[in-house]
Amino acid sequence: MLSQAYLEYRCPRCGYINAIARETVIDMYKEQSDACQHCQQKLEIIAANGINDQINLIVSEQEDSAK
């Protein structure tokens, strides 16, 4: 059985630690959407190249476009 690798990130709204599958962030510098598992805040996640081949996740709250 293969285990799937996950990357963790903290929700900027409530501080809850979420996880996203590493395979879903292979498109570096492309905005992706997800929701916090705790507070359901819509989040924007951007994966970026980090030091020593690590992946940095840039996470921010997604703005409502229906204002």
C-alpha cells in the first residue's frame, strides 16, 4: 500500500492546521482553492519553490467576489 504525502498549512483565520496532498500542488505558482476543515473559510493556496527542494505554501483568505 502506498502512503500519500501531505503538506500542512495553518488557516490564517482560525489557526487550525490543515493538510493538502503533495500531488495536488505540483503546479507551482498556480493559485488553488480549498476550505479550512475547522472554520470553513475559503482559502487561496499557492505553492512555491523553497530552499533545499522544499515546497512553501502561501495561504491567504479568499475574498468574496459577490460584494
